[in-house]
Amino acid sequence: MAATIPNDEKLWLFFTLPQIITFENIISTNLTSFPFLATLIVLYFLGLFTWAIFSSPGGPAWKKGRNHMGQVPIPSPKGLPVFGSLFTLSHGLAHQTLAYMAQGFGSKQLMALSLGSTPVVVTSDPEIAREILTSPYFADRPIKQSAKQLMFSRAIGFAPSGAHWRLLRRIAASHLFSPRRILAHESGRMLECTNMVNAIFKEQVLHGVVSIRKHLQAAALNNIMGSVFGKRYDLMNGEGNMSHEAKELDELVKEGFELLGAFNWSDHLPWLKHFCDPSGIVQRCSSLVPHVRRLVQLIIDEHRERRMNNGSDASENSDFVDVLLSLEGEEKLQEDDMVAVLWEMIFRGTDTIALLIEWILAELVLNPTIQSKLQNEIANAMESAATNSAIAKLPYLQAVVKETLRLHPPGPLLSWARLSTTNVSLSNGMVVPKGTTTMVNMWSITHDPNVWDNPAMFNPERFLHNSATAGIDIDVRGSDLRLAPFGAGRRVCPGKDLALVTVSQWVAMLVHNFKWIQHETNPIDLGEVLKLSCEMKCPLSAVAIPRNCFVTKQYKY
């Protein structure tokens, strides 16, 4: 696409019209409500008729020149009356669409658009991203209807900035994600990795190919259940052989992921909820929450009874429920808040880890030279009796993880939403009005040729320091917005250190114990689908050839 296009109306039509004509966005949400479909069709044709007369830059949420409040106006594509850019971004790869729009309009620093009645600005510039994410005036998050119904408005991710949020953040940092806690729970992490490796070996022997995602998700869920609830389940034993509680947990988590990642028209067209529930979000959330409360409350009650019988002291090895129950005074949480926090931890600790490792393995299959180099580094470290913690810090392993985070950021866009709490002046002369949903398009930044050399190439060497290359020194934990997959500022992901350790340790063991190659009839497809996280559209299937180290070591800890 050209860097500048003179006729912005043609560009607007280029991005918007195909999405509406195909109606894929309607079909993809499995809508069966006739009033909803009829309303959309009528409003669409009415919108086309009046668009030339009444449309404004940015769409309906940017009327009265709200994008001209600063010395420099915010570039704004036109949007449909009522809908704005909803049809363009309601499905598919919104992060890629927004990247192309920003390039076409010359608006990488900031671009204003409307999602129905929601005013939105998007940046694809690392400096503006840093200003936004580190500003106290962007410390709140807009909350989706599903997140609110699922109790997350009282948990760390969506709670408004204030005393309650700061308390939750302090508790998590001190009692769940501190370096001592991460180290104390290493044996549990490696136990889940051991079980996963053995399950992969069994599937490879039985079927000659491994569908890896289900193994990663089961291990990640069990790992977080162990550290948060102190319970582990046999999630890979087939539905018929699962315990009732394990099966219920598995179903609740899957439904929660689906609901949080689903696009809900009512989030941006609030009047719609008075007529219908277009995607069934409200009904499904209302059905899910009582089951969540009952399951989590049961686990809390079990911990209370055990503490009464065995004492109430919490140690570094204690699970998070014991920690919460041991808190006193200002730190003590109400029962509903405790349920919300514990429920959120399951989501924050499973999806990203499993999907990121899947992306890493896919890239290693497609790049066997890189895989071989990584295997040699890990083998040399193990021969030197390196600890699991030391292996996780190996330079080439770290480079592989960073490069995958760059090429396939798990939260390319939707995880980054912030809400401006006042009119905010930026260094480029633009002003973001109060109440604006603000997004950072990390995918656009990590694929920008002005920021990265050959951004489409998987090249871990770009992060290495050696005699041949200077390497790029980047800490992915939020200090450098060229690559900040966990966010930055006050709302940076509190579990980033735990996530990086888990991913590094598990990748090391998976690569050390198996040679991963492509299956003849299941070629790897790096196509994306954006749900709660950005995941592989076609889940990875590969051949896992056991290496000598697996046979001799039997992978025990």
C-alpha cells in the first residue's frame, strides 16, 4: 500500500465496504436474532445514503471536532454513521487492518476512529506508546460487558486505578509473582513439564504425530492451578476418565476464554442491549458465573477447613488461596473479591503461555538450523549440571523467545486498551479527549521496517551480542516499547517474570527431549486468528522424534 493516498474517502471505502458486503462479521458471531439482523441491514443502507452528508472525520464518536482539541489534529478516517469502523474491526485480524490503515493515512503516531459510540485512538509508534502506557492519565481500562459480568471488574486486570487496585497489585507482587515465590514453585512447574513431555511421547508413539496445543494448555492450566489453588488434575486422561471437578474446571475455563475473546456488539452499540443479546454474551455469562462461584468457593472452603485443622501459617510454598486467607488488616479481601482475583489468575496464567510456546515450536520446525543451534546450547548447559533456573537464562534460548514475542505478540492489540481519565496532551501536539479508549498496536510496531531490519524474518540472532553482530539489547518487560508484549507502566502484566521463566524452562525441555519436524500431511500454517490472544489459526501438529537424552534420562526431577 502506498504511504500516502490523496483521497481518504476512497481509502475508507477500501477498508470498510468489503467487510460489509460479505457480512462475514455477522455470520461469524452465529447470530440468529432476526430483529438484530434487520436493524443492522436497515441502518447500513440508511448510513450509506446519509454518509456523504453527515459523516465526520473519525466517525460518530468524534463529532464536534473532538479530534482537533490540540495544536495538531488527530488523523481520522471517516466512519459510517452509527457504526463507525465496527464492520472493519469486528472480526478478523484487527491489528493488521489497523496497521495498514495507519500506514495509508500517514497516522502511525495516532489515529482516531469510532467503534460505534466508542471513541478510539490507536498508536503504532513506540514513543507515543511509551507516553500513553506510562502516563497516570491512562491508568484505567475500559471494561467489556463480558469481563464485568465475569467479575473481572474487581480483579487486577480491569479494576479501576485506585486504592483497591493498588492493594491487589501489591498482594500479587508480594505473594504470587515475587522472585522467591517463583523459585519456590519451580518443582511444580517442572513436574507439569515432565508430565507433558511423557504425554507427548505417548501420543507420538501411538499416532506418529502430536497435536501440541492440548498438551500445552493442560500443563499451563495445571501449573497455575497448583500454584494458585494447590490442586492438580489429570487433564490429559480423556474426558471419560477425568474426575467430575477436573471436567467442570476444563469446561469453565474454555467457556470463559471464549466469552472474554468474543466480539460483543453491545459493547459499542449500548442501545442494542435493550432489543437483543446478539452474540448470546449476557445469557452465557449469567449461566457461567454461578458455576465459577461454586467451584472457587468450594476450594476456598476446603483451604479454610485444612487451615483450621493443621494451622494457619503461610510459607513461600503455600498456594495463593492460603496466602489470601492469611492476610489481615488492610490487606484482607472480601469474599467476592477473593473469588474474582482467584478466577482471574487462571486466565492470566494459562492462555498466553500455551499459545506462545506453540508459536515458538512452529518457528523452530520451520527453521531447523535454529532448532539445532538451540538444542546444542541446552545440551552443553545440561552437561555442565546447570540448574533449571540457569537454563532458562541461556542467551540463545532468550533470543528465540524474544524473537517469537516480536513476530507473534500474544496480545497484539486488544490486551492494550487503556481509558483516558482526562484530556491528555501528548508531545506531538495532539490531545486525547477524556473518556477515549486508547490502544497500542504492538503488532504494527514489531513489524515496522523503520524499527526492525527484515521484520518478517524469524531471526533470533538480532538479539545476540557477539563478534559478528552488536545485537539489540531489549528487556521485553516494558522498558523499551519497541518490544513490550507484557505492556508497560502501571498496568504492566504483574506475572511477566513468571511467564518468561515458565516459557523458557518448558521450551528448553521440549527442545532438549525431542527433535521437532513437519508432518507430511499437516504442513505448518502460520496464519493467525485473534481471540482473547492471537493464536495459530490451524493448531500445530508436528512429529516429535525422541532424542537420546529422553531415553536415558526418562525426564525425572
